[in-house]
Amino acid sequence: MRPSAIIIAAQNFISTVMEGPLPTVDAIARSLDQIAVASHKMPPGRCAGNSERWWRSEWIAPDIPLAERFADLGLYIVADPLGDVKQSPYHGDAIDDLSDIASTMREAIWRSQRRGNGDAHWFLRNQQFHWERHLRELALYLHARRFQ
């Protein structure tokens, strides 16, 4: 089975962030954009019948310490776009964002390879509020870094 556009974008993100030489802020931003665009075309999917969480032991690639790899990325300011304008902003964390997005994308890839694209799409849809919020906030932070 051929991977879907969102799975290809997920694979590109993992490759960009976790493999090879340290990527530029532009490269990370592009890989996030690819995921965002692909998510709009992603079909709803369907659980493959076994909704248990994936087992990280089945993922062969070791985790790379993202905090060490991206030591120049850090905390940034975020405001709740639906919150009261008098509400104080809070801190976003680029390393936490990268880690959460990578974890979700790795699981989607795992599901696609073992259970099919439908299960991967179902999983991504069920988790979309969480991972997409990380993606959007991180993308805005990287945008600011690119044009500071």
C-alpha cells in the first residue's frame, strides 16, 4: 500500500527533525507546512479494529534528544486566541512542540505501515486538536524567528 500525503509529510518531518544534519528553521517550517496542507486533504479514516496504543518498543529508530539537537530553540509567548484579551499569555515550548508532533507522526507512520492508511488517518483525526495546536504555535514561533 502506498502511503498517503499526510504519511509522506509525516515521514518528511521525522527525517527533517530527527535525522541527518541540523535543519534550518526554514526547513522545519516547510515540513510543518507540508503536514498542515496534507491534513486538509486527509480522509476521515477508520480504526482497523484494534484501537490499542502503539508500542514504542516496535519503533526501531532511537529517540534523539531534541533539546540537545535544537538547543537554540526554546520558550516563546502564546496567547489563547479565544481567551479574554486581558488574560495573561503563557509560555510555549518549541522542544515540547517538536517532541509531541514527532511522537504523533511516528505513531501515524507506524499505524500506516502495520494497519493501513485508514487507521493512521483515524488516529490523526482523533488526535488533531492536540498535535495541530502544537504545529500551529510552533509554526508561528518559527515564522517570527525567520523574520526577526
